[in-house]
Amino acid sequence: MSSERQRGLLLGLCLLAALDAQAGVTAERTRVIFNEGQREASLLLVNQNAYPVIVQTWIDDGNLDTAPETAQAPIMPLPPVFRLNPEQQRSLRLLYTGQALPKDRESLYWLNLYEIPPKSREPLAEGQSRLTVTLRTQMKVIYRPAALQADAEGAPARLRFSSVAGELRVENPTPYFITLASVDVPQGQRHTIVQGELLEPFARRTLTFAQPVPEGKTLIHYQWIDDGGNAQAGESTLR
């Protein structure tokens, strides 16, 4: 499973660009949907590292500079700090605090999983230094009002695509957060594929391509991510 977003916090010297940090603590799914009226959800975590880690959890608005002590969100993870041994599984509880949230659109928050490896006890030779790698993974937590629960999977089909000055404009006229995985625009004999992005409710985004986006009734293909974290295919005609 690939996480929604990851940031390696590298403490030490150099090798920053050469390190390829992969999350060892993984979750059973890539997002959690909280339906209105639901007070609690659970998320199964497993430590796939060959060593034990300390995991710190918190929920915030997605700002990577937010720390646990300053994070504010209507959903709280429990426990906030725990140890996971290699191959060990643990269920993380997510509790809704009851804070009033908009009822005409979804609200989005981010669950942070910050894993800290153990310190090495091996002595260092003179002149040597040690690099410790910690990793922070973020996952979507979406609060969905009761009035919206029936039509979530149909929302991506309502996206509107248009060509504006050679760029692709995407409009989300729905009250849902829609994650575009990719957009494929035919350009002559070539197809230009760009990575998509998160579309907020009632928002517009402009995607820039290497070549101008053709005008007219061009059929484009796109992929979006459903509630289960799976990619689904869609198509639309440029307006």
C-alpha cells in the first residue's frame, strides 16, 4: 500500500538526496471516511520493519509544519504514542469529538503516523557520525455529512473539463473531495498524461501540460481514487 503523503525527517549529516525512505508502518487502507452520526472508527496498522518503532499519531489540517501539540481537529486518534514490534499489528481508534462541522460539504483532515526507530547502541569509531531516519506519513480523514452519503461514488462523473488558453481547467461542482490520480489528454498522435491532484468541494484547478491543450470536443480520460483507495477510470469531453 502506498501512502497518501510521506515526509522523511532526516537528522544527521548528508545523504539526504540519496536516501529512499519507505514507510515501515503501514495501514490497511489509505483513507478513513467518517459518516455523520459515527462516533468512532478504527484503522489497523502493522510494522513491516525488521526492528521495533515508536509511533506517534495526531490529526491536523495537513500542514506539514504542524506539531502534535499545536494540531487541532475534531477527530482524535488513540493511543497518541505506542510501540510496535516487527510484524506486530495494532488497531488505532479514531474518535469524533462532536464538534459542529459543515453539513453542505465534506470536511478533510489528515492523520499523521510518525515512526521513530530505535537508537543504535553500537559504538562509533573516531570521526564517524550516525544518521537517524524518522518518517511521517499522512492519510486522509474525511467527514461526510448525512445528506451526502448516498452519492459519493457518483461525484467524479460530474467533473467538468475545459481548455482555457491552452491549459486544462478542472471544475468540481460537487460537495465532495475528489482525488484525481491522473489525466490523459490526446494531443495529435501523442497522449499527455499528468498527475492529478486533490479537488476541494466547489473548487477549480488549472493543470499545465507541456503542449497546449486542444480546444473543441476532445475526449479525455482520467483516474480518480474511491473510498477504498482504489483507482477508478472516468472519461469526459472538453467543453
